[in-house]
Amino acid sequence: MTTRIIWGDPETDLLVLERRRRNEEFHRRFRGNKVEFWESVARRINRRYTRTYTARQCEQKWKNLVRDYGVSK
């Protein structure tokens, strides 16, 4: 059974900001395995908002945001 994760607007905004700010790093440094990248994003969100998001949750949230943007565009 999958537990649904609720993302607040501030956490989502920081996720988008981090992914956009580090776009070149995402594509160049983390070519294949992006786990380390998403772990660093999760750490930053968790420190700022005292949350416990995992790297996988951050990556999935990003993919869902991109998918939903494409659908609504």
C-alpha cells in the first residue's frame, strides 16, 4: 500500500527552484544516476521545512509537475 505524500506550496516552490537553479548540474554532472542529485535536493527541503522527503519522493514530485504542466499546456 502506497502512502500519499502531501506537498505544501513552499516545499513545492523550493523543489522547482532547486531543480531550475541546478539545471546544468543535473544534466552534466549527473548523467545517468541522478540519485545523488535528488538526495541533495531532499536534504535542502528537509532542512528548511523540517520535513522528511526522500530523494525518490522529490524526483517523483518533479516528474508529476512536469507531466501535469504538459497536460495543461
